[in-house]
Amino acid sequence: MTGIDTNKRNALYIDTQVASLILTRFLHNEITKAGFQRAVLGLSGGIDSALSCYLAAAALGPENVLALRLPYRTSSPESQEHAQLVIEELGVQSDTVDITPVVEPLFEVSPDINPNRKGNIMARMRMIILYDRSTAWRGLVVGTSNKTELLLGYGTIFGDLASAINPIGDLYKTQVRQLAKALGVPQVIIEKAPTADLVPGQTDEGDLGFPYERVDQLLYLLVDERYTPEEAVAAGFSSDFVQKVMDIVRRAHYKRTLPVIPKLSGRTIGHDFRYLRDWGT
């Protein structure tokens, strides 16, 4: 990749003070508007969940945030240590639930199960636990998926992509790093290679086949700037890369929406009945 306009590169830089203010107010307003005062989230030891935890603690107070560590037997000990760093730094409520004895019986009934299916089961089991604690603790589940992941569908539907509210869903991965640094997320978390920690040695960028920084620049042009494929190629990206990313985004669209409902009535959920204003709020 060569010749990317410097102004387009800089467009991914954010005013971290403004972003922090908007996102903490967003969390407080949306959670309290729904009648809650607390938040629950899964803390993996990665940068995305760490940033979401920092934002939730700032918005609601650390005493009103429950961070759950949900390891599997092959999970990296380093990930658990990094999650503990965040818990201790912020002073949030915390608990650890080992998902191994819950998911392994499901693995055993499918002798041909592959790592991808195992990862999906683990992600969904973690969300079951999060939503159960959400009910018990009276707190909304806060999401930890960034804009890059959402656009690329890099996550498990009804697993790690599920949440009641997602503060970082409009931040590209490179922007997550900027805001995490500004808010004081431990540097060891910011600098380590992103991983879903579902399979030993797995990394996000290894799965995707390209680095976040590169795809973020392209996604910004295609999504935010509405570039055509031809314009993206003229900006310095290879036509194969542009087409590959566009295909991934298209195929992942179903993960970013509520289940599609066919329209039969005058007011259909997801079509023309969408807003709380219909009920006077």
C-alpha cells in the first residue's frame, strides 16, 4: 500500500478528551434511561474490554461495574493477569467463572468439532453467564466490540457481539488504541497483539490476514468517506484488497442487525417502529 493521502491517515486520529466525554455520558444516559444504575462486562485482558471497563467505571463509578473473567482451560494466563491489572487499577467489582466444565460436555458430543465451532460455543457460553449476572446484579451488559470488528463480522453472533449497549462500536481499532492510551489503560495491554484467546497462539490479525492499521484506513474511506472501490484503489490500495474487504463487510451484515422481520403491518419493528419517542421519551 502506497500513496495514501496524509489527510485521510490523520482522519483516524480523534480528540480523546471529546470522545471520552461523549462515551461516558452516553453510557450513563442510556443505562439510567433504561432504569439501571449498573453495568456488567466480560474482561478478557485485551484492549477492547479494558477500554469499555474504563469508560463504564468513569460513567457509573467503579462500585457499579462488575467485570467478569471467563477463562477456558487453555486461556492464556497472561490474559487473566492483564484483566486483573484493570480490576485493581479501577477498583471495579469482579468475579471469575471458569467455563471449562460447562463447555467441554458440548465438545464431547461432537467428535468432529473444529476450533471455530469450539470458539463460537465458548463465546456464547460467556454471554450466557454475562446475561445471567446481568439479571442477578441488576446491571446492563456492556459490549466490547470495536467498529473494525463489527464491520468485518469478526466475532460470534449472540456471543461476544451481543450486548445491551456498546460504547466502543464507533471506534476503529486504531482509535481504540488512542483512547485507551489517553485514559491510562496499562501499556502492556495496549501493546500486545490482539487475540480472541480462544485457541492457543491465535491472533486477530493472523485470522484476518491483514493488520488492523491497514484495514482501518481502507474501511474509513469506504464507510465514512463513501469512496467507491475505484477511488479506494486510486488512493493507494490494491484492487484485490479492496474487493476482499468489501466482500467481508457485505457478508457480515447480518451480524450487525436485529433479525430481519418481513413487513406485513403499518408499523413493523425494525422498519418504521424504531424509536423510544413513540412512547413519549
